Amino acid sequence: MGLFGMFSKKDATNEIKEYLEKGAIVLDVRTKMEWDEGHSEGAKHIVLTTIPLNVEEIKSWNKPVIAVCKSGGRSGQATQFLTNHGLDVINGGPWQNVDQYL
């Protein structure tokens, strides 16, 4: 990890903490099999490929969202999609990033 990578990880950690303090909902977009192997307590599970079908449900939560997955790639896709649909969402990366603050 380069020097700039350290700063972005620290910034991401601060952003995760800030969102949790605002009452954010953790949205895990991994597959059911991955979810069953372990997930954050209290997280909501909606598989990435079904996010478009569940946008209204996610909006109904009326809270900020932290999207998580295994490595950050799928949660990044979910973050971009949900942001484009007017939601307040950040990419939390791997679910363990957020789990340590719950």
C-alpha cells in the first residue's frame, strides 16, 4: 500500500464511522452463500443483481446506506447505482470493514 492508499483507507474508516453515527443501514450485496458464511449483525441482505428490483424498498428505509460485499467491487457497483437513484450511500468495501464498528 502506497502513501496515498493509507490516507484513503483512513478517510474511508472515518466515513464509515460517520455514517454509522447517522444511523446508516449496512446493505450486504453478496450472494446468499457468502451471506450464510458470515455477515454483520443487523445488516440487510439484497444480492447485487436484485438491487434494481429493490430500490423502492431501500428508499423506504429513509436512512443513509453503507454498501458492503467481499472485496469492495460489488458494493462499489451498488453504491454507484443507488447514488444515481438519489440515495445517500457509501461503499464500505469488505463487510468486515464495517463489522468491526458495530
